[in-house]
Amino acid sequence: MCLAEQYIRENIYNPITIADITAKTGINIRALQRLYRKYHNATPIQVLANYRIAAARAMILDGQVTSVRHLAAKLHFSNPGRFSKLYRTTYSCTPSEHIRAISRSGQ
């Protein structure tokens, strides 16, 4: 499981799949999913998405982002709407609201 966590963290900006994670760890898909459900109450891909949402917030706070679509693509979310929904669930505001707030405070 430590190998899986490390691989996920190291590949936040790369397109990876559950098959990539299992290939790296040597654990079959079902066993890896059971471990993640037990210890994270989530799937490995959900954990990856959470790391990506946290990375998105850090990029917004650093003033590196002006477009939600660009940010979603950079973090390998194929659907910017789904990305925005996950971001809002996590941080209680949409990424576009957060980007606007940061840009206003930087002026």
C-alpha cells in the first residue's frame, strides 16, 4: 500500500490508471481496492482525485491559474464540470470563485 500511495503522489500531474498502480505495486486490482476501502474509505482513483484537487487549490493560491478548463486538463480531469463539483465538495466554493477571489485580493 505504501508503494501505491507513493506512486499516486508522484503522478498527480500524469495520466495514470488503476492498472498502472497495480502494475507498480504487484497487487491485483481487487485487493488494492479492498485495501483502499479499508484504510481510506475510498478507491485508489478517488484518492488520486483528492490529491489532484489539493494540488489544484495550491496552484490557485499560488496565483498560477486563470482558467478552470486549463487547470482541469493539467490535472487530467476530462470533464471540467466534474472537476468543479469535486473542488466545491472539498472546499465549499468552485474553483472559478476561488480564482476570482485570489485575483481580486492580488490587485
